[in-house]
Amino acid sequence: MFGKNNEKKWYQTEGSNSDTVISTRLRFARNLNGYPFPHIMSGEQKKEVNEKVRDALIGGNSSLRDSFKYIDADELTPVQLLSMVERHLISPEFARNPRGGALLLMNDESVSIMLNEEDHLRIQVMGSGLELDNLYDTADKIDTLLDETLQFAFDEELGYLTACPTNLGTGMRASVMLHLPAIEADGTLRTLAAGLVKIGATIRGSYGEGSKSSGSMYQVSNQVTLGISEKDTISNLNEITNQIIALEKKSRARLLENDEYQDKIWRAIGIMKNARTMDSAEFADLYSMLRMGVAEGIVSGVTTDKLSDIYACVQPAGLMEKFGDNMTPQQRDKKRADILRKELANV
Amino acid sequence: MLCQKCKKNEATTYIKTNVNGDVHEYHLCADCAAELKGSGAFGTMFDFDNIFNPMSGFDLVSGLLTSPFGGFGGMPSIGAGKRCAVCGSDFSSIAKSGKAGCPNCYAEFKSRLAPTIKKIHGNTVHCGKHSKVTVEQSNENEIAALKKQLDEAVKTENYELAAELRDKIKAMEK
Ligand SMILES: [Zn+2]
Ligand SMILES: [Zn+2]
């Protein structure tokens, strides 16, 4: 579970159900007794909490000493912060207000512990397929290790105490990122969403709270955290996800019988293989068509695995991190098109 | 149905607000909802960008507007002015931000927070993983209780019970 430095990043490995499942994430919210929550903490107190957690995880003879690096958020540039949001290592909220925060990042980027975001700790674990159970085991191990030395705020009735009361109880949010072009197109998704409410789940845009969906990417997650155990939450979410996947596959089969729809996929590929400039909104839509074509076996010459890799590469901050912080949007759009022509040459 | 604000796009977001009994309903398109959200008109805590987020409907219908505790924010009540011993927050600052000041606030303002917590999660208690801290604490509490019983047993010269209690305590202290 604990990777070394030059291993593949988690998103570079293909997960189960890769035709519809983009990634899975799970986080625990934890806080330390005796400190205010981050929104009213002093800089000094934040520093103390950062150091306590860092020492608990990678201090002394910890078995994880070489698996994680500690990053002071104050030392990150805006581009680095945005790039981390694109890779889901930190939340948009954390990037907007990094002051006094810190990050404990596992080398393969599959575990990221945000310090002093909304809560003192947000332990996040990420994987590329539908693997909530595995992710839970990893998060649970890290949490238990930290619990040995840290004084977590916990109440018998309210469970783990969190800044916002919506996270009380397990403090756990599990979510699955799904690519749902077909049920989005035929309207099934809308009716489905209403039903999810009743069973304590939610579906929304790809970067979590407050974000819109782009390229038909949706995030399904649990909503209730008090009164339901971690295991039950996960098995509910697995069941819901599998049902959504089944609906999506049925809708895809129906859509793809339609020649016009197939034509859309091929046109998307035509543009991606030839365009000289492409903004990120256009890319998101075309990418969605291409990914579906590859996932359904209509298009060959590239894997969904490789596609995820390309996707991460051409995001705005990802490009700037690689090719220079001072790139203008026009330069980024050109670079994006260059990369796509090169990477999709064999499609 | 068309968006009530721009009257151009299809309304996809339904927002119901309830401020001290003053109820308003809005049907908005995603853009207008996002714009209003950005302006802070509906508070900061909710996600209106997307019709698929049930929390917005849920919380708003419960009348929790600017914060999960917002419904109580403006209400004068007994115990106003009381502050948390650890972080110094009073209830109005918690109501305003929608966040507790520190873990201890949940104990300090227990009865006043309870209705909101019930609205969010239902009438329920935690089930699932426990922190070791409390396992130790509850152990300590139990030992303290047993020691009290032991004193009582010695006082009343119930030596059989005293011996039994002593063994129990010894085992737990290991
Ligand atoms: Zn509108
Ligand atoms: Zn407090």
C-alpha cells in the first residue's frame, strides 16, 4: 500500500470498470482536542497542529517516514496549488485559502492529508477504479496510526467532532467519479438524482462542492455521516454506483445504435487529431465523446488508462507547471492542441 | 419552466429560503444560481450549481439559510453571552459561521446545537469507528466508578464484594 518515489501515480493505473469509473476517493475529517477549528485558529496554533500531525505520521522511527513528504502550503505557488486541485490532492477551498495550511502527501499521490483546511486533518485516499473497500482499509490504517499519538476529538454520541456539523459521526465522505455521457444525454440522470436524495447520497459536478460538471463527469457520494457506520456507508455507495453504471451501459448501447451519435464520436476525434488550438471547455466535451468511443470499443489505438493520463496533462495548471507559469491562455490552448495531435496520432 | 432571473434559460435549480418564517421560492438556471451563490445572497454553505445536489433543497427547506445554525442566529435566548471555555466562541458566532469554534463547543452548547444536528442527520447517535482516546477514557471512568463501589463495600464491611471489586480493578488497570 505504501509506494516508493518513482512508482506510477495512482491515476496512471487502470482500475476496475474503467469504461465508466474514473476514480474513487474517500476522506476522513479529524480534529485535535484543545485547539479551535481552523477558521478561528491563530497562525501559531496552525503551526503547532501541522507539526504535531507531521511528527505523528513521519516523525522518529515511523514506518511511513519515507513514504510521505510534508509540504508547507505557504510555500506553494498559485500554479502549484491549482495543479494540485486538478489532481484532486487538495480542495479548491484549500487552494483559495492556503495560509497556515500544510499537506502530507504520499509519494504515489494516492494519499493526501490536508492540514488546517476546514478541519485540522482531512485524510484523503484515492484510487483509479471502483475500490472503496481498499481505500477504506488504507484510510483506516493511517487513521489508527495517527490515533495512537494524537488526541482526536471524539464524542460517544456525536462521533468524530468536526468544524461543520454536516460531517459529525464518521467524518467520512466516500465518492466515486463517473463518466456518464449517455444517461446525461437521455435525461435518466435527472430522475435518478431525485431518488438518490432519499437514500442519503448525492451526485454533483467533478470538483466536489460548488463545481459544475464538465465533460459529463459526475461525483456520487454519501451525504449522511451520523448514525451509519463506515462499512454500511460504503456498501450502500457500492450498490448505488453499480446501479448507475448498469443504467449508463444500457443507455450507451441504445445511443450507439444511432448512426448520428457514432458520427459525433468520430467528429470529435477528427477535431482532436487536427486542431491547432483548443480551450479547456471544448476539450472537456470532445474528450467525453472520445472516452466513450474508446470505452465502448468503437475506437482503437488508445486505452482509457492512457486517456486519463492525457487528461491530467492538458489541464490548465498542469500545462503551466510543465511549460512555464507565465503561459497565456492562448499559449495553453495551442500547447493543448499540440499534445493531443501527438498523443492521439494512432487513434 | 424558465429561469425567474434571466428569463432565458431552463430553470434547473430550485431554491427555497426561509428567514424567520419569511418564505421565498426561486426557480433558476445554473448560471444565475451560480451567480447568486457567488454574490453570497444565499450564504456560503450551499451548493446551488447543480440540480443534483440534494443538500441544497434539504437544508433550505428546513429553513437553515446562511449557516446550518442560522435559523437560531438572530434569536435572543437564555444563556446568551455564555462562552466556550476552550475557544471563547459564543453561540451567535457559531450560528453566524455555521461552524463550531472547537470540539469543546459541542459539549458547551449541547442543547442548543442538538436541534440543528437532528435536522441534518436525523435523531441518531454515532455508529462506526471509535477513537482510542474515548476507549481509554471510558475505561478510566469505569475504574473510578468501581473504586467508589469498593470504598462503599469496605465501609459496609462487605469484604466478599470488596475482594471481587479489587480483582476487577486490578485487571482493568493492567
Ligand atoms: Zn437564469
Ligand atoms: Zn469552543
